[in-house]
Amino acid sequence: MVVLTKNAVKINYDDAAKSPDQLLRSMSSVHPISDGIPAQQRPLNYRWFPSWRFMTSIMLCFCFGCVHLMNSNMGMAIVCMVNSSVTYDNETYPENAAPLLDWSSDEQGYIFSAFNAGLLVMLFTGGMADKFNAKYMILVSVAIASLANLTLPYMAPISVYWAIFSRFLVGFADALLQPAMNSLITRWFPTSERSYALGLATGGRQIGTLIIIPAAGALCSQTEIFGGWPSIFYLSGFIGIIFIFSYIFLGADKPSKQSCITDNELKFITIANQSEDVGKKRTERKVPWKNILTSGAVWASVISLVCHEFPLMTLIMFLPSYLHDVHHYHSTENGILSALPTVSLWFAKIGSSYLNTWLQQNTKWKKDTICKVLNSIGSIGLGVFLLAATFLDKSHAWMAVLFLCLSMASAGLHTPGCQLALVSVAPAYSGAVTGFTFFFVAVSGIIHPIITKMIVKDRTAAEWNLVFYISTVIAIFPIVIFNVWGSTEVQWWAKSKASMQQDPNNKKMSKASKGSTSTPSIDSIDMA
């Protein structure tokens, strides 16, 4: 290994053009190299389809779908797992059915909270994502979630604590996945494409829900396949195994490690991301925790995302129970109707993410303004339509489902809003920022199910309405918080030295740059 420092070598664009494949691949660190390429010679564009950027976003979508269906399956499965929730027309329990479980309301709350307890680990896994291979983190994540789901049918009848531990493992898997995905997105996608890539990737969560909730509803109502409810978890684990084998061959931690990528696409990604702080090897870079903890933009994203996720937890985790208790839908109907709000969320997320990209390219609006407007509309709609559903009883059940669909659709606008800010304020440290943010999301996720189960004791409409009132109040907070303190601009402490020298607003770096050569040098290059 030969290490060339900035005192030993300077590389300009003409040198890179001589052998783009070898030079770009050997010099990639967290992102491809970021310094030494004049801005005026940047490629303007590279097609989205077909491309490995498109393939990467699709694989991330598949990944999120796998992990999220292994999380959201419990919301539907618990309706036919617990003795107090299951009813039969002839009041006779089938002989070949899986055993019903005698879990109290409090124990069910602990089971849902266990997932978020696993997410607490994201405070530590966030920093790992910026230092280690994100592909391996993603594979380990899905493997853990698959194992937890495949073993849960055996563990749950033994003790409720086994079920709690299984759900904790699924949360731990998500704690590995989320920061790894955000870190990988900043390596694979230019800034202008990250909103759409983020929408496609995280849209897998809704696809996973769309697959498992109707399937779980159908599997709940039968006993021929694995006795009923166990088949829900077997199906979930099997889908995860399919992803693992697919991603081993198609996935890559960064563009330079993808052997099938074209030289032109590799160069396009490399040059597009050159202004970010990615010159040093990721194993040598220290996360600027002091700057992260004192950044108003980071804290605005943290608070906004928590306020966004809290109402979604109500709709995602407890929607089947709400429709069962308040509107008296049976398992098959419940499964189908519970999926409709998720369909709305998926379409809104994809549409608003594309709208964000389109507005950046075709209007004079700043990226920051676009994100704040979309985020505000999302917060207003999420709260208003969630509140509207509380005024309807079982005689207007269809309208309640419609309002919940509109509420979830509004929530989709947070993806090109506060969620985009997570990968924008500090792209080189996106894993650490994501882990820090989702730590607080996990804390709220632990509190939410416990509070919900404490409120919903008798499963009455009044109890569920109180849960919705709380979610509505929390949903509207980001209207002020994100608009005042939020930002999607790269913070000064997350920029590369070259970009800071070129920034006229950064007086400190501008003075330091006087007398330097016109072509920025590379901080550190590892060449095999």
C-alpha cells in the first residue's frame, strides 16, 4: 500500500481523464474522490434509467420492504394470536389451529415497544455506517430480522418474553438498516437525485406493509397453513431470505465497488459529489459530535421527524385494531382496508419526492424553500384528517377509512421535507446524524404503544379517539419548528476543505486559501 499525501501529489482533471476507471476506483474513500476536479468540466447529466443508481434504489426499496413487513406483520397477526381478540361464528376453536396466546393488554404494549427498544441501538450503529461497509450492514440487518420472524412462532407460545425479545431483534435489524441506507445514498446519488432516491427506497416500507397486511388478514382467517397465524411470520422470513441472496450479487457499498457500472456513470457520481467532506478514509475520519449536538438544523430535523413518526405509529401499528374495535371489520376486510392508507402514503411519497426534484430543476425556488413548503403541507394534512376521523362512528366507517387515507397521504410529503434534511445537512456523516435522530424516534416509539395500550383498555371508540387527539397535536408541531430552524443546506462543518475555500461567506477558510494554487489538492489517496 502506497500512501500519497497532498505534499507528494496533485491531480488535475486532465490526469483523471487519461484512465478514469482505474483512477476513480482506486481513489474512492467514503464517496468517490472529491477534490482536484474543476467545476466547469462537470458532466451535466447521466441517464437515470437504465443505470446502477436506479438498480441501487430498487434494491434498497426491496430491502426496506422486507424489514418493514417483518415489523408491521405483528399489528395484524396479534388480532388472531391473542385469545381475547379472536372470535369464531360457531364459537368452536378448530383443532388444527395454532394455539391462542393469553397476553394482557400491557404485555401487548411491551411487545410493540420492544421493536423501538431495538431501534435505540441506532445511536451507535449510526456512526458505524459511515465507517464500515454499508452492504454488509444491510445483509446482516435483513438476516437478523428474518431469523427473528422464523423463530417467533416457536418462541411466542413458550413465553411472552420470547416474543418481546424477537421483536427487539427486528428493531435492532432496523437500527442497522436505516443509517446504512442513508450513508449509502449519499455515496451513490448526487444531491439533485437524493430526494427521489430516498422516496423510492423508503417507499419499500409501504410496499412491505401493502404485501403483509392483506396477506396476514387472509392467513389469519384460515388454519390449514401452519395452523393460521404462524404462517404470517414464516412468509415474512422467507421473503427476507430471497432479498439476501439477491443483494449479495447485485448490491455494492459504493459506485467504485460495483464492477458492472459504466465509466461515465462512475465519473458522473464522482464529480457530482466532489464538494462534500469525503477526502479522508472513513476509518480515519472522526464524527464531529460537538457540531452535530449544537446544530439547530440537526435538532429541527430530529424534532420534526419524531413528530412525524408518532402519528404514523398510531396508523401503522394500531390501525387493524382500531378498525376491528371501532368499526367492527372482520379479519379479511380489515386486512384490505388497513392497506389502503398505506397505498396512499406510498403514492404521495413517490409523487412528492419527484415533485421536489422537478421543482429544483424547473423553478427558481430554493431547495430549502421547497422542502419546508412540502413539509408544512404534510404536517397540516396529517393532523387535520386524523382529527376528522374521530367524528365518525361505525355507520360512516367508509368515510373514516377515507380520512385515514388522506392523513397518510399527507404524511408522505415529509419524505422530501424533514427526512431529506437528514441526508442533506451533513452528507459525509449521514449515518451518524440518522442514528442520532432515530434514537429519539425509538424513544417515542417505546412510549407510544405503552401509552396507547394504557388508554385503550376496553377498546371503545372514545378511547381510540383520545389516542388520535394526542397524535393530532404532535403532528402539527413541525409547522413551526422545521420552518424556523430546519435546513437542507450542507452545514459548514460537513463541507470539504476545497468547497469551504471557494465559499465567499466562509471568511476563515477564505483567508487560509490565499496564496494556494488554483487546483485543489487531494488530502489523502490510498493506491494499491
